Amino acid sequence: MADHAKVVCSGRGDILNTGFGMGLVDTAIQSHDISYHTIIEAHPDVYTRMLATGWGEMPNVRVIFRRWQDVLPQLETYDCKKLTAASQTVAGPCVWFVKECS
Ligand SMILES: C[S@@+](CC[C@H](N)C(=O)[O-])C[C@H]1O[C@@H](n2cnc3c(N)ncnc32)[C@H](O)[C@@H]1O
């Protein structure tokens, strides 16, 4: 997880992660000096746990409670001009994206 976060955050841009799970990757991402961190999570129990543990109030974090397939078109218009798949976890639905900074 730490190595994935290091690669994804190397550009110090706006990071988008899909699937919070236990928050291991997102915690690792937060250890880097990035601009903004968007997390998309679809499971109500996970989302509730995220809010209970403060992820909804972090200054550079936005939590979107939706399926990533349903919000990617919106992200392309108001958040990410260009999305690049940086790596993919072994857990199937989790795909990482990093916004390329100009
Ligand atoms: C294996 S966990 C992710 C583990 C996480 N990377 C970590 O570091 O702990 C998968 C997560 O993806 C979420 N998920 C599955 N399908 C999703 C989808 N279509 N959109 C958003 N989140 C999804 C699940 O609810 C779960 O929280």
C-alpha cells in the first residue's frame, strides 16, 4: 500500500481512489504532500465508518458515496480533465487514478 501511494502521489496532484475498504491506501495517500484527495465509496457501512472516523471532515478530502462507474463522467467535467489509470489492486473493483498536472 505504501509503495502504491508513493507512485500515485509522485506528481503531488489531485488523487482519486475508488473503494475505501479499511482505508489503508487512503491513509498512505494522506502521508504525502498532495493537493486534493477524492475517495469514491459505494458501500453504506464503509461510508458510515468513514464519516465516523473523520474522513468526511478532512480539509483536502472529498468523499463521494456512489459507485465509481456512476460518477466518473461527472469527475471528468468538474474535477479531472485527464484521468490516468496508475495501477490496479488485486481486489478487482478498485482502480486508482491520478490527475496529470500541467
Ligand atoms: C478491497 S476494498 C479496498 C481496500 C482499500 N484499497 C484499502 O486500502 O483498505 C474494496 C472497496 O471498494 C468498494 N467498492 C466496491 N465496488 C465499488 C464501486 N463500484 N464503487 C465504489 N466503491 C466500490 C467496497 O465497498 C470496498 O470498500
